[in-house]
Amino acid sequence: MNTSSLELLEMVSGDDPAATPVASIIVLHGLGADGNDFVPIAHELDLSDVGPVRFVFPSAPVRPVTINGGYVMRAWYDIYPPSTQPAVPRREDSEGLRASQALVQALLEREAQRGVPAHRTVLMGFSQGCAMTLMAGLRAPQRLAGLVGLSGYLPLAETTATERSAANREVPIFMAHGEHDPVVTIDRATASRDLLQTLGYGVQWQAYPMEHSVCAEEVDDLNAWLLKVLSAG
């Protein structure tokens, strides 16, 4: 699959926008947002010790979202209302998740074709974008520099152990969440973290006194982690 169906924004960090990137960060937005959403956060990051870094901000396809009454919006996959019966597992849009997984994989391959190998590429996402980052990143056949999951969770968790790639069994993961998040409650995130750690992944976990958002302390912690994983590559 190619990326021609996606709208893409791009920027290169540093003073020279024409500089050749030495690393890439692909940023996946949350439900109803678009590629513009995390551009301000990228401007707050200081990765000058690494060199020029290309940020890629794709916008998700437009689709009806069931939990929002079928309203059409940008979404990486459909979201269904939770069951009213506690014992019933949460229903997930497996087809939509796997279609977007293919799009994300195509973005990773596009970076490699443009000269930034997978081991110099970080996949990062917020909320729905976090879900796609964890799902697609753990299944990517090329070793990535790292995965960043902000205010989200691991979808299709029950198939992760059998579907994950050998190449990314030791990929570093940064997960951060708001302690008062009413959209994706923190227990969903900690359950995802615990599963990943049980599977042997090294997860740097951070929690902040915020809701479904990003805070300055989180940006600072993310900045330090990105410098570490991109310098190691």
C-alpha cells in the first residue's frame, strides 16, 4: 500500500529546512484532529544534539465514527460504545485498525526510501494515534528507533504476542498518560503498559496530573527520551 491517499505535513527541525534529515519522527494524531495537531509540540522539542530531524504529520482518512453517532471525521479506525455489561469484552474495529496499520507501514517504508532507515525512525501518536503507534510499531518488520504512545492504549492486545515482529522485540517504548483522563482512562493505559512489560518490552512510563492532553513536563520528558533513542541509533 502507498501513502498517496493520506494528506501529509512535514517539517525539518533546526535552522535550515532544506537540511538532510538524520532521523524521522512520524506523528499520528487523535480522533477528529488532523496532521496540524502536533506541529506546535514538534516546535517545542529541541533535538539539535541529534541533527536535523524530519517530522511527518499524516492526516487520517475520513470515516463515520459509531461512538459519535456516525458523525464523519478523521479517524484511524472506528470506535464502538463500551458494553453495558462489564463481563463483555470491548468491541474493536479490527478491519479499520489493520487498514490503518498498512498505511503506517507504508509511511515507514517511505522514510526508508527517502534515506532515513527504520532504525532512525520514531513512530509516535496521541490517543487513537497512540493505539496505531503501538499496534503498527510492534508489528513492523523493520527495527524502529522507538515508539511513543501518549494518552492511549494497545488495541488488539490479545493478538500482540503472536503477531509482533521479531525485529522490534527490544524496541524502546515511551508511554505517558494523564491521571485524570476522562477519554481514555488511565487504567486502560496501565493495563497496556503491564501487558507490554510482561511480553518483555522496556517501557518508560510517565503519568501527569492532567486530563486528555499534553503538558510541559511531558514534553520535557519526551524530549530527553527522544535524544536518548536517536543518539543510540
